[in-house]
Amino acid sequence: MSFYRFFFFFKTTMSERLASLFYGIISNFNKKGV
């Protein structure tokens, strides 16, 4: 159960970090485009 909780926490953290990075890239791209 502890391993599952750690895996879930790691997955959510990576997903959130990836989404933040993707949003940052799109934001920078839009700024450069405009």
C-alpha cells in the first residue's frame, strides 16, 4: 500500500510538472509569436 501511494504521488507530481512545463513553453511561444 505504501508503494502504491508513493507511485500515485510520483505519477501525479510528474503529470503536474509536465503540464506546467508544457504551459510554460506555449506561453513563451505565444509571447514570441506576438
